[in-house]
Amino acid sequence: MTMYQDNDFKPVVAIGQQYSVLTSQGTEKFYECLYVEPLPKSIDLIEDIGEIAADSTSNANKIEILSMEGAAARETDISEVFQMRMEVLDDISVLVKEPSAQGRFKTKNNQIRVDYNSGPVEIYVSEDDVIYADVSNTTNYLIQQARIAFWGWRIVGRLLAKTPEKYTRIVATGFSR
């Protein structure tokens, strides 16, 4: 299933394979993949935070365009995961949080910002979870648009009653201690 110029960006699972999703609630659920489809680069998957004044930050921007379907609770319930790449399009830097209190891309002393120099970075969203972004304009001039592009793979799975012998783990959350 080739969709992108980047041949390294393939779905993490194929139809019929098992996977687990570790969520922001600290749960791990197990699924069998029923369906995979591309979510191509599109104006529909560009989040524009809007105008940001010089040397300021727009905090806690909820990026709802990334939410997927499902809230699997019982065996055979259907749930979706968005395996995505995100890329900053404008002269901004972005602190990614998933959920709002848990940073992504962290070291012991820093939370790493994603900016237009970073290129695409990979991240996952499960079901109706939401990514939040603190978007900063570190320049000395007004930025009239602050855009982040997303694209990737929609993975649809059926909840399994027990842990499969072999599976791929998907982490759809940040981690803090």
C-alpha cells in the first residue's frame, strides 16, 4: 500500500495483525487490525492556530481534527488509531502534549519543540483522544498564520478479549513521572 514518496512511512500493522494501544488513561487494549487506509496530505488535515504576536505563545490549542472513532469497551467493539506524521509549515515552534498535561518528545531536562527545521515527526492518536499544542512565535515580528500539517494512516481494529501471543505495541500518549 504505497501512498507517500517516503517509502519508510508504512502502516505499523497490516490487516489481520494484532496490536495493542497504550493510552493516556494508562490502559493497554489489544486489537486485531481489520482495515488500513491512507489519510493523505490535505488542506483538511492542516491546523492553523492563527495569528501569533512577536515573542509570544498560544497555549493549550486542542487539535480536534485528529480525533478518531471508537471507544472500545467490549470484545468485538471497533476502534481507530491515527498513525501520523506532523510537520510545522511556518516559522513557529510547537510543544506537543498528549493529553494536555503530558508532554511528548522529552528528555530529563527539556521538552523538545518541533519546528520547521524538524521535518516530519511521527505520533499516534487513539480513538477520541486529543493532542494539545503550545505554539510559539520566537521571532520579533507578527506571524499571521501558524500551521501544522498532518497525514498518515487510519488503522481500524476490533477489540480482543485476551492478550495475543504476538502483537505490535502502539503508544498513543506522553509519559510523565
